[in-house]
Amino acid sequence: MKHILIKLVLTFIIIDIILFILLMINGFFHINLYKGIVDYLFTIAGGITVLLLLILAFNILFYNKKNV
């Protein structure tokens, strides 16, 4: 379970980085073709990343307590 969560977190972090780069390109070159869509996707992917990190943190916390 922990390995799946770590892979999911890393996947969403990579998605966040790609969307952030797209947002920076849009802002720098003043391209407004898909700015709104990228904003929403960046917000959603960031939220999912934070939730997965919280789940992973609690999973590690309780997993370590069971072994003690």
C-alpha cells in the first residue's frame, strides 16, 4: 500500500511540475489559449497531491506504530 501511494504522489508531483511550466510559459509569452484550463488542472492536481501526501504521512505514522 505504501509503495502505491509513493508512486501516486510522485506521479502527481511530476504532473504539477509540467502544469506549472505550462503556466509559466503562458504568463511569460502572454498566450491565453488554454490558460484557464491549465489553471484549473493545476489546482486540482495540487489538491490531489496534498491529499495523497496526507494519506501517505498517516499511513507511515500508523504503520510505524504497529511495528513498535
